[in-house]
Amino acid sequence: MLSRVADSLYWMNRYLERAEHIARLIAVKLETTVEQSREDAEAAWARVVAALSAEHHMTESADAMSVTHRLAFDWHNDSSMLASLGFARDNARQVRDQLTIEVWENLNRLFLKLRPLADDKSWLRNPPRLFRETLQALHALEGVTNSTLSHGEGWYFLELGRHIERAQLVCRLLDVHFGTARSAIAAEPTYFDWLVLLKSCSAFEPYCTVYTATIRPEKIAEFLLFDREFPHSVRYSVDRIGDALARVAPGAPPTRRAAVERLAGRLKATADFTQIDELMSGSIARFLAGIAAQCEQIHEAVYAAYITYGAETVL
Amino acid sequence: MSSAVKLTRVDPAEPGHTPYTNYRLGAAYDEMFASAGAVRMHYAGLAQSLADLPGDELVRRQQACETSFLHQGITFTVYSDKQATERIIPTDLLPRIVTAGEWDRIEAGLKQRIRALNHFLHDIYTDGRVLKDGLIPRSMIYGSKHYRREMRGLPVPHDAYVNVCGTDLVRREDGAFVVLEDNLRVPSGVSYMLANRDVVRRAFPDLFRAQAVRPIDHYPRELLATLKALTPVRDDVSIAVLTPGVFNSAYFEHAFLARQMGVELVEGRDLLVNDNVVYARTTSGLKRIDVIYRRIDDDFIDPLIFRDDSALGVSGLFNAYRAGNVVIANALDTGVADDKAVYAYVPRLIRYYLSEEPILENVETFLCREPKSLGHVLANLDKVVVKAVGESGGYGMLVGPHASKAEREAFAEKLKADPENYIAQPTIQLSTAPTVADGGIEPRHVDLRPFILHGEQTVIVPGALTRVALKRGSLVVNSSQGGGSKDTWVLSN
């Protein structure tokens, strides 16, 4: 596979994962905000903003809808949902010949539907529905990707992009509730906020089947970090990253593969051999930062080994 | 030819409710109507289908067709005010129909023409027999900015310099198809030929079946076979389509052809040359490339040899080509033969190389380098179209009837200063074909661009891109100036 193609596929899914994460955080927030007191609702918005590292986009007077607009539809904010979708589409367009017509059309149609919302306010008519529909469309796109594309090297680059991004986003979200970013928010999380956290990872029902409806923060952390089977847990993503790295660049010489595989092995060991009890006694912030940093190192190693390597090193 | 066409009479059942209310026949040949109300035989099926459609159904289908193009991303990007907007090239729903007899003649004429043009290219890059014999002035060839000294004496596979050609034909007032332009460099539009077929077949499924339209879907397969036959490599031939990238207006087509052929789509930055061998950078290491179907102009293909400000090309590609380690299609020198001055000589070239009479005529052309012609052109500037010989895409031209007096006078000075650089042609009334306009059907001017594949064999898929000038009365079919396109149906009997 062309290195440039691998690069585009990888980023296409990183951006799609980012767009999906933003859509879900906002959808869950909009659906639950009506049941909260004003103070709690403000703290909850602050958590959403912090989870998306978007504090600098916020102003004192911002109301819920203008915050939503900034996070979702601000075309000039490179980390908005719409901009992420735009970048995903730009990348898909670069590798249009590698995607099936179904994948491209699903992505293109969603983008063309949402793009006008940067400039018109029609989405205000029913925001929760719009974000639900966007999530559904993104899920459909993922399904179509899995069921129409061959699961060859390109598909594994998509997987790699999705799960490197997802692991980092979930780590950041957990940090807002358990780690260093928590102190920046005035109010302590309530029972209600823990529910929101689970729903923000599509995790409420899967959590209940494992731990019942007993909501305990350390159980939530354990589930979102270490569950083997739940697709939005950090450990699940770590396993998928490992699978993907075993399958990409099949013809690359062992010396180039070694650097990547060593990092993947270390990340897997970190996820496999850490206990939630140790983390809850104070080290969780460092742990989350460590996982995110290891994902970043894997990203760099993949680029050095397979994408941006110098031609002189292989001739 | 038109006298052989049988007519069926369609009388609008209810005057005032016919979609043809605004169908005014002009001086041009009309593809559908021989005269007011008299439909040509091969359009009778379409006429009936349209008559059977409920009132707003035509418009509804036209919109469905446009939405389909937008979703598929068959768009080009227009840059203005920092905002990049994507537009579709409008496809008109009504097919343009070509009879089997007309097609046979076109096909034979195009095959003859591409053979002669390839002979000509081979000749001027080797012995120059045609120049020694004085058929064509030396200065016209050696002075052309598209003549590449670097190519002299370089063998090309099967002596086929032009492997993909998109020739523009127009139909004159008398009904004869004549050649307007040979596009021998990087002709585009074939993806529209195929995409148009897809949507129009869906819009008129019954008519399509009933008409016995010849299929065109095998074009990518034929293109692949043509490219494969250009290299002596037999096992595991590695072919790539070289595109300028996603910002090129034909990018959709490049990606489409790569996908349909199952070959790699590469950009200049994916390729590198080492020891005169071309490689693509892949995740697993470097992969050798044997054949490049290039969709980049000569000038940009290798910054070491041609334009050194090109970021699109590949350094060292030309040396790899000269060393015979990679095939580039079309070859890097074909522009000299679609020069508008050479065009005027093509009928003579056909007689010279093939000892045959040209099957397809040229549009009457005045070479301004000949004093008699220059005098005629200057005296008739308000009636002719003047074109600069080395340009394409509508640049450097004067459309006499539409120009102001001042524009004509200014152009006359340019002409007198550098007559060798110009040719002139009478304004031709391109034929008109029924086209959806304002909810009804009106005649619009069209041309015809079939695609010719030439290598070991010469293959023409029975179809073409029909470009249509969507503005009433306009003769300009270019997509950049309000042109659209139509599906082209070649009938099998």
C-alpha cells in the first residue's frame, strides 16, 4: 500500500472518531441537561468543554447553544465536529480509489448535510435530534466500512487511526472525572454526572450487564479502562491497536517492524498488568497521561517506519 | 445522409401542453427533428417515452440525476473569495443518439486518423521524411513549443505515441460529422461518459433496453489492456495512474479510472527514481512501477528536464523513461501533433502516410502563415473564429461574431505581427439536440468526443462524451463556461 494512502486512511478515521466523540458528548449533554439544576448543568457543560480541550473557545456569557455551535458547527475552529468531518472527507477524497462507493457516499452525504449548518441556524429547531441522527449516520458509516471494505492492510490502517484516537479521547474524558482536569471544575460530580460519563462512552447498558445498575466511580473507571470486551474501553482499543500493527506493512523488513512492535507490546503490558485499586489510590492521572503518551509514541514510530521513511534507508 | 432518415409524425395532442413549446429550429442541424414536428426515426423511441411521462416527472428525474452526481462526489472545485465551492458538471437527462451507420463511419475515420497521427509523430522524431518532402514547413515543427528535442530517436512501444485520444467532432449544418480538434495530450471526460450512462440508464430503463444501445462499461478494461501491452514486462505488471492530485478538476476521473482498472493512483510525491528505475513509496518498502498512465502535462512531469518549478512531477522520471525502464502513456511529445496548425494538415498527412482518402473531414481551416489566407481572415474577422496554434481550452482565441469592433481591431494587429501563430475557421453552427431547460425541452448545441485507445491494437468503445452548451444559443460547450454533458447512445442497428 502506498505510504500516502496509509496516511490518509489513518487520519480519515482519527477525524471520524473525533467527530463521533464530539457528537456523542453533545447529544448526551443535550438530552440530560433538562433534568439538572442550573449549577449542575453549568458544571456538566464545563466537563464537556474540558473533555474536548476546548476551554479557550469559551467565554463567560456563552449559553448552551452558543457553546454547542462552537464545538459542533464552527467551521473556523479546527477541532469542531464539522471541521473534523471535513478533514475526514478531505482524506477520504485523497484515497477515493481505495474506498468503496458505499463508504464514500455515506461520508459525503453526511458532510453535505451538515456543512450548511456552519452558517444557518436551522439546527436550533431540534438540536438533540440532529446530534442523534449524526451519531446514527456515523455508526452507519462505520458499519458500511466494516462490511463493504476488504479487511486488508488499508482497513487495518483505518482501525489503527480509530483506536489510537479513541484511547486518547477516553483517557482525556476520564481525566476530567478522576484526574488532574477534575480540580478545574467547581462542582463535584454527582450520581447524575457518572451516568452522563457512562453514556458519553455508549457504556451505560454494557456497564449494567457487568456491574448491575449500582453506580460506583471506581467501577466505572475499571470498566472504561480495563474491560476486555467493551469497544469503548481503553484496553479494547489497545488490543485493536496491537492487532492492526501486526497486520499493516506486511512486507516491511523486520528491523523496521521491531521499533513499532516493541512500543505496542509495552502499551499492551501497561493495560494488562495494572490494577484499578492501585490507580484509585492516587496514581490515575499519571496512568492516563502515560497511556496517551504511549499512543503518541506509537503514532510517531508508525510514521517513521512505514510512511515518512527516507528512501536512502531502503535502497 | 439526412435524406436517408425516415420520419415519424408526432402531433402534439394538446397544443400548449407539449414540452416542445419552446423548441425553435435554427440554421443548425437538429439531432431529433428533421423539420418542425417531424422526428427522426432513431429519436422516435425517446419522443414516445417523453410523451408518456407525467408533467413534472422529467424535472424530478433531472434533479435525482444531479443529486446522484453530488453524492458520488463527481464535482469540480471553483475557487473564489477564499471559499472553495464544489460544483457538479451538469448532466442533461436526455441521451444524444447516434445511429449504427453514423457510428461506423466515425469509428473508421477516427482509426484512420490516429494511425496517421502516430505515423507523423514517429516520423518527426526520427527521419523527418515529411519535412524533407516539404509537405509541412520545418519551422512549424521545430518552432513549436510542444516539439521535444529530448524525444528524438527514442523508441516507443509499437511506435504508438498517442495511446489515449479524445477527438472532438462536431456536426455541420449539412449533417456531416467533421473533426474540430484532436486532443492528443491528456484528454479527459471519459469518466463522465461512463457516469452519465449510469444515471441515464436508470432514468430511462425501458427505452434503454428497447433501443439496443451498445455497451461502454468495458472502457476501463480496454484501457488496462492497452496499457499492459505497452510494456515487455509480462508477470505482475505494475501500472499506476499519475494524477496532479485532489485539487485538479479531473481528480474524480483519475481516481475513478484507477479504481475501475484496479491499479494504483499515485501523485508525484509517491514516486522516486533511483538508478533510472521508478519506485512508489509503500508501507512495506519501495515498489517498482512499469507503466505510468500520466494525467499530468509534459511540462510538469519532471522538474529536472522540463519546468523546474513543478511540484507535481518526479525528478529523474525522464531519464528512467529514456533508459527504457518505464513506459509513459501518452508519450511525452504528443502535443506537437495537436497543434492547431498541424491540425490543418491532417487530411494531407492521411494521404501521405496511408495513401487513403480521409474518411472524416476537417473543419475548413485558414492557415494565417499563408498570405492569401491571412488576407481572407483579416477581411472576414467578424465571421470567423481565430485560434492561437499552441493553445487549448479556449485560450488565446477570438470569436469574431461575438467580439466588439475594438476587440477585432486589436486582434488584427496581433495577427499581422505574428501570422504563423494563428489559424482561423468559419463559425460553425454545431448541431442541436433536445435538452431539458426551464421545465420543458429546447434545442441546445452539442459536440461529440469519442475516446480512442491505441497501442498494440486500436479500440474505440462505442460511446462518447457529448458536451452541451446549456445557455440558449451558445456555441461554447466547455464546462468552465456553462457547458454540461449528455449520455451518448450508439445504437447497434
